[in-house]
Amino acid sequence: MIIKGGIVYDPANGIFGEEMDLCVDEGRMAEDGKGEVIDARGLLVMPGGVDAHSHIAGTKVNTGRIMRPDDARLGIEPRSGVCRPCTGYTVPNCYAIGYRYARMGYTTAFEAATPIIEARHTHEELEEIPILDKGALTLFGTNWEVMECVRDKDIGKLAAYVAWGLRSARGYGVKIVNPGGGEAWGFGSNVKGPNDPVPNFDVTGAEIICGLAQANEMLRLPHSIHLHFNNLGKPGNYTTALETLELLKDIKPSRMRQVVHVAHMQFSAYGGTSWRDFESKAPVIADYFNSHNHATMDLGQLLFGSATTMTADAPLEYGNARLTHNKWSNHDIELEESSGVVPMVYFRKMLVNAVQWAIGLELALLTRDPWKVLMTTDHPNGSPFINYPEVITLLMSKPKRDAEMATLHEQLPKRTSLGGIERELDWTEIAIMTRAAPARILGLEDKGHFGPGADADISIYDLRPEEVDPSRDHALVKKALAAAKYTIKSGIVVSQKGQILAAPPGRTLR
Ligand SMILES: [Zn+2]
């Protein structure tokens, strides 16, 4: 296959919007090619999108589906062509996940939290998600064996356990969620920060995090530890974030990458002492990332409307349930982890929700290096992934942000710096945050770029970067991003103008 004349953004290879041809041979990028020609003259061409943090498979996703028949009805698409039937908006069924990511030009997505003992279910669902290459991060943060190794200061044994866990669960990397919190939750409590002792184990969250980080580097895993902080979702929690990041700054990475990837930073960049004086501390967090190189983050951007929160942070979900009086599920996984699911609606007129919305955008715009920030919504916690084009256009257009802010709570400008931020991201920065950086942060050498031998995952958008001004024409950009003109996965055209043409099975990376 030859893709002719596209305006190519491949920042990992130093290509920033150059007109060039791309060649594909046997599912991989090649120096030259023959056969099918795709005319991409003047159109935006990027590597297939890579989502490093999304909740797409496993028991908590399925619990969300079972809890929300209302949500299933929102996204019904009958069977047609190669497509099986689809349901759901915030918690789509397996088929919808594959098709909807592919329509937007995404070709890879990682499930962010799987307990070892429930990994079989996760893999059953991953197998059913068409088109995408997938992976699953394995939970280790509140695991009895982990805590015993940490208490005994036996990092070698801990590394052996992590290796066993990843192999047994067919996991890709080490996920840590509110370390110690799940164990405390078993006694109706929570840990208050990284230095709070975990009941019955004589360890702290800080020791668990550092122990797992050392074990991760001892194993030379492609990805760093992937961390959901203590105190997530609580006013004033930015200090917990900074304190935890400081713990890790002297750990030496065993590969050319970060030592810690912070999940959905938006939920941990909160100031104030209560929801009444709640405010953004995104500028402080962004400053920290600007002056340190051991950490990366994904946004966990929040958008207004329906969401379903689901996390291994069980005490957080108990709190969400008390706050919303909504449907609620909490779950304890013997010896390992816990989790919870609560449906949520984020309101434009609610000041707290407006500040949360602003924080994600501030983080992306105030962190200077786009290689440190991934665009995510922590699907479906902040918003379903189907709304990525809305996030991208907000990052690319100051007028769009201003227009949006004008409709929000009048107190908002006092609680966030967003109104004063002039920066508008360009296509290179978007290609980094949605393709090149997630691939590099995960350690996926064949993804997120067009070098020879890379996976031929390609998205071509019906958008002329040399003519369209995303600042002004944001509506046009959003429409183009929602349905790629072509999505090519491993050299096969899987989607064209929003229509799924082929649904090959993807791989599971482990
Ligand atoms: Zn998450």
C-alpha cells in the first residue's frame, strides 16, 4: 500500500507536518511499497492513536454495564456490514469499544486496572474487542504478598512476585491504586496519605510505591510503575501528589523512560480545604513536571455530561456513592485489591465540576513538554473516550475555551488560571500527546511512529492542516477527528469516513 501526498506528523522521527508518501508492506511501515494507493493529498496523517489509560475490559467494566441499562440504551447501533451490534455510551459493549476507537483513528488501547485473580475475565473481553491492539495493567498496590515483601524489605522476592503476577495475569505493567487504601477499606477505613500505616501490615503507601518502583526497574519492564495517588478526588490533594512524586525522584530508571507514570492527574491536582473553597492547583503540579524529568502523566480530562466512575480505589467509590446517592457497587478481591463503580453526571452549572474541567486543560497547557502529558479522559471516569475530539479541540483553540468558560459558573475564573492561558496546541503537540508519547511511555517500540518496521497503524483525517486554523475552525476540526477519513490497522483499512470496513482481531500485548 502507498499513501500518497499526506501532510505527515511523525514527531518521534522528527517529521512535523511534511508532505510525503508512506509505504506499507505486510502490515508494517516500509521504505517502499506497491499495490493499493490511497490518495491523502494535503490531508492530516498521523500514526494510529494509542490510549495508555482507559477502562475497557474486566469485571468492573462489566459491573458498570450491568448497573446501567439506561446507558446501554444510549448507544444502540444495530448489526450492519461487518459490525456486530453495539450498545452503551459510557460503558459500551466490547464491539462498540473497538469500532468507536477505530473510527476516531485509534488503533491501540490499554485497560488500566486488572487484579491478578480476575485477569481471565479481562482477557475474555479484550479478545472480543475487535481491531485494536490491547494490553492490561496488573494491580499490585494493595496485595498481601506485595505488602509482606515490602515489610520484609525483600525487593528481590518482590520482583519475583511481580514477575509471577504479570506472567500469570498476562499483564503488561505494574499498576498501583491508592496503595494501602484497599486493605484499609476492608476495615471500613482508608489511608490518609502515603505515610499512613496500612492496617495489619506495618507498611505505608510510600514504602509500597518505592518497593514496587525498585522491583519494576529490577525487572527492566518496558513501562514504569503506573500510579493512582492516595487521596485521589479530594480537595487539597495536590500536596499528596507532590509528596509522592518526591519519593520517587532518586530512583534510577533501568531504561530510557520515566520512573513513574501518574494516572489521571486531573483528579489529584486539587486545592482548597473542602468542596466549598475548592480550587485548581494545576499550575503548581505543572511547575513540578516542568522542573522534573522522572514523571509523566495522563490528564483524566473531565467533560460535562454522563460518566461512570470505576476504580480500584474502593474507599473513593464509597465516598462517591454517599455524595451522589446514586447506584453503587463496591467489591473486595480476596488478598489482592478492591474496587467500586458509581455512575456520575458532571454539571456545567456546578462550580466544582467546572473547576475539574478547567484543571485537566490547565495541566495540558501549562506543562511545557508534550512528551510528559497524555490526552485521556480516564474513560469512563472523566468522560467516555468517544469525546476525545472535544478535548483536543479545547486544547487547540483559545476562542473555544473562552466561549465554553462563558457558559460556566461565574466564580470559575477565581478558581482556575485557565482564562489567562494563551497557549494553543498544534498538530505536532497533539500527535505527541495522543500517539508518540503514549507509545514511548508504555515502551511500545513499534507504535506511535512511522519508522521502517513500525506497525502500519495510520490515521488519515479529512482535514487540511495547511488551510485549516484549529483556533478558529474548531468545529471543523472536531468533526474531522470524530470520524477519520481512513483508519489503517496493521496495513488494513478498517474504517473509512466513520464506517467500519473490516474488523480483524487485534493482539494482546503482554
Ligand atoms: Zn483509570
